[in-house]
Amino acid sequence: PDIPPFKSFFLDRIIGEMRKKDTADADTGKIQKDSIIDYVINKNGSDIREIIIKNYKEKERVNEIINTAGWSLTRMLENIKK
């Protein structure tokens, strides 16, 4: 879904920056390419059913993902109601 701020903030900025760092680490051999953070969004029609985050690796990342996902989804719901 392209409802702000889910894609622009959560996917592009938060997960996107983590992916950039992982890609750079994979390029230098610090991690394997199959360890780069990734996500899958399963939908039921246009509704998000689940978000699967793969290869998050660190506890700090888990906390950031949970916090920003919650914030993004809350704002997204507010934007839908407007």
C-alpha cells in the first residue's frame, strides 16, 4: 500500500536504509548476500494481512522495526480515516 507513511517512511527509509547497510556489508564480505534484510507483505485484496521481515539480525533492528512499523501503521490508519 502506498498510503503515507508506510511506504515512504517505513519501507523506503527504515527498511531501505538497513538494506543499504547490509548490501554494503555483503559487498565487503562482512555478511553473505543471502543475509541482507528483506521483507514480504502479504495482502488480502488491498488490506495488509502480514508483514514478514527476514534477516533483521540485531535486537536493535527488531526494536526499530517494531516501533516504526507501529507508528507508520497508526499514521496510515489516521490518513485512511481522513
